[in-house]
Amino acid sequence: MGIEKKILVFMDFSKEAYKSLDFAIQIAKKAETKVDIINLIQSSKPKGIRLPLTTSWGKRKNAIDSLFTYKLYRKNKKRLHAIKKAWSETEYVFDASVLVSSDTKLATINNIVEQRDPLLLVMPYVPQSSVQRYITSNLTLDLIRNLKTPILCIPENTQVHEWQNIVFPSGFSEDVQPSFVELVNILNRSYQCKLHLIKVQDSNRDIQGEVEAHITRFAEKHELNNYIVNTIESKQVEEAIDIYQQSVRADLICMITKGKSGISQLFFSNSLTENILQKVKIPLLTLSTKN
């Protein structure tokens, strides 16, 4: 039986976006669901996300923008039709549409995600240099910080292949969203992976046996399967997770992020999840719990 919710991909026809679509299609096959593809066109003229069919053609100020938007809409519509046709035999692409918005990409995507309530959003991740971070923001990181929907981030140079190991680092507290854990469970079952539940802790803080028992109770409560439990003693959380995921040849890392809050938003610092995303070279599934 398939999953009702769909996977959402925003397509700008870049090589990174096509790779995100490849990952989304593979997950759709495994989880027995479908993919919605959306191309966004930003224009100063329209309000909302509908293409304006009537515009002020007599006003030169608006005519150029309207004509450009209309031609780009027609072009991208054909490109999406070609993508859908290429996957027509598998029938995993449910819908492919072009939407026009005068709002920012972040605000537009947020509205679309709220309306469609997807299983997850698949986005490419291209790291920025320290100089680039001062000049412009990273859309994927902005979405991680603001959306209340799981996001699968696909780093550049990542190849689509069968997943065998999923690493889920967490504190495994009661406030971990059951919906996120269920998504991890869906992916784990769909790919028939080994699920690694790990907690990085200060060596002086807890007793290993008690921590592992707590994680096991968490796994049983959420009906996780084919999992192993590990605790790692380290004060360097990012480094510990990176070393562990390399040791088991992980194909996916799943993390809850609390994002940045307070005065930290004024500086170019990253959350733990963002730092992990920059460090590792494999897909990362994340969900923001920021209020």
C-alpha cells in the first residue's frame, strides 16, 4: 500500500536540481509514493502564484516584464512536460507545474509547502565560501531554519545508489517529533537498511548502559526495526558524528535541528545540523523544531 503524501521537488533545471529529482524518484519507488515537481518564476507583476493572463500591455514599464514572464512560463512548461514524459513509464511523477510569484522564493516555497503538506521536500545543497555567505544567503539553509517540513538535502557530487546504512544521532528525548521518527522508519523499511541510533555524550555525564537502555525504549516505543544502538563519548559532537558515519559507510544522516535563535541570528554561525551538512558528503534528512 502506497503513502498518501507526496515528495516535493523545486526544479530550476540546474544539474543539482536534476540530481535532487533523481533521489526523489528513487525514494518514491521505494516508499510507493509519487513526486510533485514545481518550477518557480519570480516576477514583479503577479500577485500570488498564478500567471497573469491579463496585463497592462499598453504600459511599457510592465510590458517587458510581462512578456518575459510569459515566454519563460511557456518555455519551462515544455521543459517540465519533457521531464514528466521521461518518467511516464514509471508513473512516479504525479504533477509538474510552473508557478509565478512576486514574493521571495523563501516565502513562496513556505506557502506552497503549507498548502501541499508533502512527505518531504528534496533540495540540493551547494556549500558557500565565507565570502559568499556575507553577500547572499543559501536557500536550502534558509528553508532548514524556517520550514516545519522534513527536508532531504542532497550535497553536490552525491550519486544515487541503494541505501544500506542510516545514521540517526539524537538525544532521543520525548520532544522528538513522532512524524519525523516515522519518516525515518519509512525510509529504513523501504530501503531495508540498518538503522544506527547514536548518542554523542560527555564521558562524565551519563552511564553508558543507562543511555543505551533509554535509546532502546525509544526505539521500541516508535516501533523502529533493524536498528543498533551506540553511544559515543566525545565533546566534539560534529567530529564524532562524522567519524561514525564514515566508519559504517552511512548513506543517510537524519537529524533534528533547533536552528539559530536570539543573538546568534545576527552572526554568520551555523547550527549543529548545518555544520554536519557542510562536513559530510552524503544526504542529510532534517526537520526544524524552531518555534
